[in-house]
Amino acid sequence: MRTAALAVITSFSLAACASLRAPPPPAPPPAPPPGAAIAAAAAAQVGTPYHFGGADAVGFDCSGLAFYAHERVGLTIPRSAVAQQRAARPVPLAELAPGDLVFFHIRSHGIDHVGVYAGDGRFIHAPRAGGAVSYADLRHGYYAQHLASGGRFWEAAPRAR
């Protein structure tokens, strides 16, 4: 009987020790898609003053903001709006995703303004001298009338078929 009692106590002790194992650490959260990170980097600069030729937190021009936001995720893109438009992979306007660039004809027939698409028909840009980095709407109004094209420097996840 002592042997049986000893066996029962030993098995309870071993079971208790086994239940004290720490659970495995949780998996790290997935990294945001590069486009979302680009849009977030641009959004973090909202309120920063416009500065012609600027590409840092002291001040931005439109292409400097796009350059800076891409640089934050490890992508180097051209510095001017027209060079960005020429180098970007074209994206149909109906397929824009956060982090894509949107290009405009403002004062000329060529590309002379760029913004970072934020989603839901909005984009982030450094509009003009005296202004600051801000959101604007692509769906109607001034920027809708001057929208020329969209482009991408990051890769989107493949669509399920």
C-alpha cells in the first residue's frame, strides 16, 4: 500500500511540474505592408512647414515628402515629382493603395506636384509656400481636376484569385 501511495504522490508531483512549463512566447505581430508604412511616415509629418527643396522634418516640398516617406522604409526614389512619376510603376487610379504616389498637373502640362496616397480617396502632401504638410481629397474639387496618374515603388501582396 505504501508503494501504491508513493506512486500516486509521485505521479501528482510530476504532473504538477509539467503544468508549470511556460507557454511559448507569442508570435511577433506581422510587419505592416510597405505601402502602409510609407503612408504612416508621410502622415507623421502633417503640420510640418512647406520648405522649397526640403526633404526632412525641418520642412518639405511635395517631392521631398514622398522621398522622405519612402526612405523611412528603406526605399530610395528619385527626388523630383517628374522623375518620381517617370520611375514609378504605373498604378490605375481605381487600384491606388496607401503608400502609392499620386501625380498632378497644377501649373503646367507636365507633372509638377506629388502626394502620398493615404486611402479612402485622401492623400498627404506639402502643398505650397506658406502652407504645411496636410491631407487633401482626390475625389472632388481642385485636386481631382488636376490628378494625372498614380505610381508605386513598393510591391503589393499578390491578389487572391
